[in-house]
Amino acid sequence: MSAIEIVTVPCLSDNYAYLLHDTQSGATAVIDAPEAAPILAELEQRGWRLDHILITHHHADHIQGVADILARHKASVTGAAIDRHRLPPLDRALADGDCFTVGTVTGRMWETPGHTLGHVVYYFEAAGAVFTADTLFALGCGRLFEGTAAQMWQSLSRLASLPEDTRVYCGHEYTASNARFALTIEPFNAELAERAKSITLLRAEGRPTVPTTIGEEKATNPFLRAGNESMSARLGLTDATPDQVFAEIRRRKDVF
């Protein structure tokens, strides 16, 4: 069985890229490329070659480092077939549910529309890891720039179906702000309150708050809890559907 190493690479002001390294084959992938310099520096420091660039969506802060990385590494570029018209040129265009490999490690791509219509995530079951970019954040989710609340709720529900110990690697360090908002939605959630304290300590030390886990998000992330009766009751939406409750939470976050 392959040993898989995942390295968090801070980029720009609050982005994250991630290196996924298969120690058996030596193959390495980077998930998103917000900027080239820190990614290239991490690869050089570790003596790793880069074989794959996995793109989650077309926003500049996730793809603008691709060209400079390709100038240094002969990596293949993977992304969503449905969004290829606005992504860097793809060597591997995937459809929802398609499997692919990084060395001896198998990944699967899921389409998760909401933040953008072409947003995707990458799930590595053997690593117990999912790279969610701007669909699911620690204690949050992405703004609905293109998709609908119903689409995003479906995408989040799909992620929530993963094993609870699955580690979630998201695209931004937004957790402290997300925690402050979450506490306005569920001020009596004791697990959330404890998590908020831990987040404050981590950020005071300059440490990342990711990865998180699916289980932790289901217990504390208001966007994943929109289907809970207690949530709809608290928001005065007792007869609303989960996607309607989600839409109200998203509306409140947009003006928070």
C-alpha cells in the first residue's frame, strides 16, 4: 500500500495549494496553483518532481501560477471537461466521477457546482483526503458566484456523505472569520464554541486551521447543518427545505 504525504503550501495572502506525494512511485501532484514561487520552492526543498497539476476551478487565484510552474516542471494539467474553455490547456479532461492516478494513488473527481458552475473537488480515498478548494471551507463554503443555492446544497451534501474521518483540505484560510459568523447562527453549539477557541489560538501562532474533517464540519459548520431541524427552527424556517435554509444562511454570510 502506498504511503501518501500531503504538504500545505501557503500562497498569496490567504490561499492554499497542496502537494500530494506518492512515496512509492515518487509521483507528486499539486492541487491548484495560486502562485508559482512558493510551490516551486517547496518542491525544490523536498527534491520532488511535479507530475500533475489538478485544477479545481477557473478563478485566477487558483490557476495563475500554472504557466510558471510548467516552465520548470513537465507536469500534466488536469481539470473539468465542462470548464475547459476557461481553464489553462488541459492534458487530462475529466467528467464527474472519473478516476485518475498520481503514481500508484487513485483519485476521483467530483463536479461540485455552486461557487462556479464548473467547480470540482478531488477525492483520494486511500489517503482519506478530499481537496475542496472553494466549495467547502473550514466552517464555511464559497460564495454563489454562478451556481444556485440548490446546486451548492447538493454539492455540500455529497461531500458530507464521505466518511467522517476524511480530511478536508480547502482553498483558503478563512476559518477565523467563518467561526465568528457560525457563532451568530448557532451560539449554543458547545462544540463550535470550543472549536472557535482553538482556531483563535492557532491563528495567533500563525498556524493553518486546515485540514479539518468531514465529521468536524458536520458538527460545527452551519452550511452543512442546514438540513437539521434545530437549525431551521432557530432561523424561523420550520417549513423550509434544506436548500432554502442553506440559502438563508448564505445570504446572512454574504452581508456579515
